[in-house]
Amino acid sequence: MRTTQVSTLIVAGSLAAAPAAAAPVLTVYTYDSFVAEWGPGPAVELAFEADCGCDLQFVATGDGAALLARLLLEGAATDADVVLGLDTSLTARAAASDLFAPRPATAASFALPLEWTDPTFLPYDWGWFAFVYDKTLVDTVPADFEALAASDLKIVIEDPRSSTPGLGLLLWVKRAYGDRAAEIWQGLADNIVTVTPGWSEAYGLFLEGEADMVLSYTTSPAYHLIAEGDDTKAAAPFAEGHYLQVEVAAKLKSTRNSELADRFLNFMTTEAFQSVIPGTNWMYPAVTPADGLPKGFETLIQPEKTLLFPPEEAVSVRDPALAEWQTALSR
């Protein structure tokens, strides 16, 4: 009897001293601005961890194109369970890598300008690319790329090799002008102050007064209006139309947390995630929140024409368009 009691006490003491099981970790690769203190990352992390009892860890990898480059380099050895921040200009190339698993089925009703049927990539927000300017500093707003090229306005753009907005601009010009794209880039070359690795750097230079216009989104002025009470920023409507970006997330085949990754992807379609997007990522949410869009979004320009290459065309157009861009800017 006494021996049994002592053994029981020893076992009980050992259990009491044992550390609690560590929470499962979900690693999500994304772009820099998503995880900034003013971006969606902090609120998304807080909401999902409260729901899953896990440790959600975002890893910033630069801009969207740099994100895919890192994944292709790491291959199946990547630490990522989920990638968040690719777009339709990159999905065909990403799918061809065979690194991604099918996404979980969802009953979410997507509020996108196109039908979404992709079995791998889950849309979470969208918007149109645009050149943003300060209304107090730019008197004559160019109505198209040709007018911009003919002006003396200085612009900042992002590198298409590392940035999804930069690649979006490349495809925008190609979609709008086709065989004349090289001519357009030659005209724009002397307007370009600098080419930055990503969106954050470009927009920062614009706000510091280093350029008259910056490649961003039609939704960017909403940030200044809603968060700062500043109505001086606007997006220039272009007659050719504006190129569409749909941002997506996907699960890696190599994840050791497949169920948790699926849970996160499903969470991305919920109110807790989607309601955060308009006021932090300053894009249109893929699923309209119950309360609609924040007041101020109704003031944004609405392009009369939407331009887009299907993913399989975007991947084939990229390299020739990149060569035209590099040739024009090197002269």
C-alpha cells in the first residue's frame, strides 16, 4: 500500500512538472505591407489565434513576386504552410511548380469582377492598379499612358521582377497597347524617377515628395481620406482602362499542418478576416462584409474598362514584356 502511494505521488509530481503541450504553429509567407503594424496582419493574427488555439506566424518576404521567387528557391523544403500574397499574374507559374495543394471547398460568395473557379488559389482581396497623385500639386492629370509620357510629370514605379504591382503595370501596358507597348515604355522612360523593389518603398517616396505620381491602386486615396482625413490624393482614371489584380492565398503540399492550413484558408473567407481588409490593406475584400465597405470608398474612381490577362496568358506574356521594359529603361 505504502509503495503504491509513493509511486503514485512520483507519477503525479512528474505530470505536474511536465510543460504544457506547445501550441501548433502555422507559418504564413506574405508580403511586407501585410504584416506592417498598420496592415491586416496584426488583427488577422489576433483573430485567428483566438479561434484556433495555435500560433500564427507571418514571415515577410518582400513584395509578391519576391515571395514566389523565394518559394521556388526553397521548394518542398520551405517552412511555409500557407502563402498569402500572390496574384493572377503569378498563379500559373506558381501552379506549374507543383508546390501547392488544392484549397478546401468554400461556400463563400465571392464579390469579384470575374468568376472564380481556381481549385488551388483562394482570393482574399482585389483592386485596380492606378497612378496616384496629389491634387494640390498636379494641375493637369494625364488621361492615358500616352499623355503621361508626353508630360513632364515624374513617376515612381515598382520592379516587375520583385513586385506584383510592378508586374501588373507591365501587363497593363501590354494589354492596353499590344505591339505598341515598347513605344509606350520608351516614352515613359524619362518620366521614371526610380524603380523600387516593392510597393512600400515606392509609395513612401511619393509621400516624401520625390515624385508627382506613384503606381498604386484606385483604392489608395481611401487610406488618406479615412485614416488621415486628407482628401488631396486621387487616382488618375485612364481611358485605356485599368488592370485588375486579384490577390490569393494557397496551401503548400509540404505542410505538416494540413488541417490547420485549411482552417486558416477557410477563416480567410469569414467576416473576421474580410472586414479587416478594406481599412488596413486598402483593397476591395473578396467577400463583402456584412456592414459593407467603409464610408469613403464610394468616392473612389470606378474604371470604365477592366483589363486582365488570364493566368496562363500572363505567364507567357511576362518575359517578352519584361524585355521591352528593360530595353526602354536602359537607353
